[in-house]
Amino acid sequence: MAITLSDIRVRFEGQGAGVGELTWGQLGILQTTRRTGRTMNVVVTMPLPDATPLAEMAAVLRFLVSRHPALRTRLRFTDGPSGERGVQQVVSGSGEIPLYIADLDDEDDPSAAAEEMRSRFELEWFDYEREFPVRMGVVRQSGTLVRLVLGYSHVMVDGAGILALTRDLANLDRATGLDTAPPEGASPLDIAAAQGSASGRRQSERSIRYWAAQLERLPAWRPAEPASPQQPRFWELAGYSPAMDLALRAIAARTGAATTYVLLAAYSTAVTRVFGRNPSVARIVVSNRFRPGFADVAAQLSQDGICVVDTADASFDEVVNRAQSAATSASFYGYYDPVQCARLLEETAARRGGPLEISWHLNDRRAMPGSQDADESGAGGVEGRDQAGRDVPIDEALAKLLPRTRLFWDRRMPSFDGALFIQVDSAPAPLASRQALPEGLPAVYFEVWADTRVFTAARIEEFARTMETVLVEAACDA
């Protein structure tokens, strides 16, 4: 494939320039990148409409960077009096940013070129001190733009922030490149100042007390069997399950709880059955978008929340109620100074004389704002149907879907964020190995990343199967 790479410089100007401390969300992600060695860059690709002019793509880039201070933010690293390395955020009022162009020959594959650019944007570290945290590239073939690749530094923008950027494009006049409405929302500098205020410190202290209370509920845990460490250390089990999707919706319809809480209940039950850990623990992503003024801010606001769920002496529907309560509280207290939280974890581990083993994550990306399950409450009936569209009993429908489940080991990495990290989606990840998965049915797609120093491969497979079994059993239990 013959690719010619070039770029044009796009000039921007925006309000809110200044220097300040990092927000809690920025600092949390920066700490994670340092701990894991992963860039955590967020990159998307998409086809472009026919005859999209290059000038329009430059106008989109100029519009986004000019209106949103997070995309004009770089970091400044400073040496403190005791030798510690400090960091500040610097928001620029003007500057230039490149728009990358990959020109292809007529016989080349534009999808392959877009994937090559996507991979580069994802794996190459942003130069935090010199590079602005957004990369835009286009693939051009025979003089026509055919693909867009857009990447962000996760230190500056989270998933909900990217959706806010997408919504804001409605305020761009594509014919003139001008704004049709003034920008809205707090800047990262405003957010950091509020977090550093007296009220912000009180909020963080309340959250840290909640984390401390949840840690006290967790007894010490160690794996029941010796693991078999591998190289690379972290393995990914990928899964596809139409039965889980139908079961989630059936239980949600019965209980009135959103499917994300049903999923957390299934996770908690499987953790108890397979790993012998009760109460279970899961760290979930808290978007913090429900807080005043944060709904449409393009910034990094997400933080971890801690969910501790006791499954003892309870029906599955009661576990769903407990999961909903735990997730709600985790969200309310998921806004805190990550330095304070890290100190709490270190002190608690030292007092107990061993690791806490709480780096277990459940990331339900179906529940992101704007996704198909974001506001789904489970109200209404859920029915199984045969190929002719006739209603069938839920147990019969699930029995026909179960053989369609697929599990396979896929990627391996030397580092990852947590001993157990489960990501759940409503569509397959855009990876070549996922293209062979069956399509055409609503399904749960999930990835279970496991630390081979903690878990055996067989135990992780059992855990994934048990989550599905728990849901199917509960869906059939009227």
C-alpha cells in the first residue's frame, strides 16, 4: 500500500487561557497511565460523506479546539522543593494544530489506511508538554476524502466529553465555518479551582469516608488455587452472548431496574460462586455528568466508584436491588481527590498487612450517555420470538440462544489497569479478530482482561460462563 502523509496547520483562538492545578479526573487518568504504561488514548474512525471538502474538516477541527478549553490544554511539569514532580495544566488562547492527511493510490484499501492511522493515534503517547490533546486525520483517495480518524488524550477528555463534542457540532455552520451559538460549560481551570475550594475539599473528604467504610466491609481475599503467570502478563477473554442480552432485558422488565444494575448483580453473584468472594467488589466508571453544570462539558470528569455487594441470603432480584443501591452510592461518592484516595488505600493495606485486591473493574459501556441502553429502565415486557416472529416462552427463547454464545482468548498485553477488568458493549470492538463474531441479533459483547498472576485461564472462562448462567437462570425464574 502506497501512502503519502502530509498535514496542514489549522489556526485556532479561544477564551479561557490560563494556568492552574489539574482536576481530579485529569490527575486520576494521568496516574493510571503512569502506573500501567498504557497511553489510554481514545480513537474513533468513521466514513465521510461523499464530496466532503478538506476545508470543512479543517473548520470542524478549528471549531472544536477553539470552543473547548480541554482541547487547548497542555501540561507543565515542575520540580517541587522536596524533589517531588508537580504538574499543572496550561490552557492556550491561540495556536496551531495539525490536520493529518493520508493520500492513497487508487488500488489501495482506505479501511486499512484508516486502521493504520487509528492504531498510530492510539499507541503513540501524546507529548503532554508540547502537543495539544486532539489528533485529527483524514484518508484521501483519488482526491476524495473517504475516512475520518479522530483521537483524544484520555487525560483531557472522557467518553461523555467526546459525546458532548459531537453534540456541539450542531452549532457549527459548515458553509461558513462560523459558530451559531456561544460555547457553554465550565472550563477545566474552573473545575480545578472549585475542587480546590473549601467546599470541594469537604466533598472529597465525604467521598473518602465512604470508600473507607466500603473497604471495611471487605474481608481479606486470596485466590483459592495457584495461578500460572504468563508472558505477556494480561490475557483477554472475548465473548459474545445473545442470551445475556435477552436475559438482562427480561430481568430489567420484571424488576424495573436498568440493565446496568442487573449486570452488576450477575457479576457479584458470579464473583461469589466462582472466586468465593462475598461481599464482591467492583470499581465502576462514574461519569459525574449528573452534577450541576457538567452535563455538556467536554473534559475529563470520570472517576472510579467503589461498589460492594453482599449476595448472601438473597434472591437474585434482591441482589439487583442491592446492586442498584451500591452503584447509586458509588456514583454519589465518586467525586474525590485521587491523591487522598491513594493514601487511604495505602494506609488500609498497611494496617491489614497485605494487598486489598480491589483492582476489579466492571465497565458497562452500554450505559454511556447516548448509547442505546443509557436511559433504559427495564419498563415494559420482553418477549422471546421464533424465526416467524411468534412469541415463545422466555426459557424456550433462551435455550435457542445459548448455543450461539462464543468465547475466545484474544489479545495479550504486558500491562493493564487491574487484576480483573470487564468491559461490556452492545457492539463488537473494531478489531480484526472480532469480525467473525455472529451478527444480526442483539447481544452482549464483553472483554474480560485478567492478570495471569492472580487467575488461571480456566477460572476466567468459568467466571464468564457463570455470569451468563446466573442471568439465564434468573430470567427463567418468574
